[in-house]
Amino acid sequence: MRQFNIYFDIETIPTQSDNIKNYIQSNLTAPANYKKPDSISAWLEENKEPAYRKTALNGGFGQIVCIGYAINDGDVKVIHFDNWASSEKKYCNYFLMI
């Protein structure tokens, strides 16, 4: 039986949905040890953008922009669709054909 090593590099970006971004940012809560309103407000303002950006690594919210892969020591191939915002199904179909 022949063994294959497959290597993937998947590049993702945060959600592009304004509704999800707004939901995440408006439901963000400061840690319980923050008591002063000014401190809570400052923490929330400081963490809104990072909370949104973390959706890039969330399978339910992030979006795939491109995938690089190699099989064994073969050449690296990159899959990219111009309309990446609606192309995740195309990525899956591509890998079913390999």
C-alpha cells in the first residue's frame, strides 16, 4: 500500500456579513473583574475589532479565500476563485475531483 502525505494551507478572512460583525461586536462583554464603567467601555472599544477578526478562524463565520496544497514532495498548487465570497462549495468540489 502506497502512503501519501498531503499538506494544506488554508487562507481565511473574517466574516464579510455586516449582520454577524455587528452581532459579535454588540454582544461582546468585558471580563467580570472589570467594575468601573469607564474601564468596561475602554475594554469593549479596544476588543471590538479583535473579536470580529477572530471569526476568520471560525468555521461557521470565516470565509476561505484560497487553499494551497501539495502531495508528498510534489509542486505546491493553489486554488483561488475570483468570486471567493461565494466559492466555498467550489473548493469542496475541487478536492473531491483530486
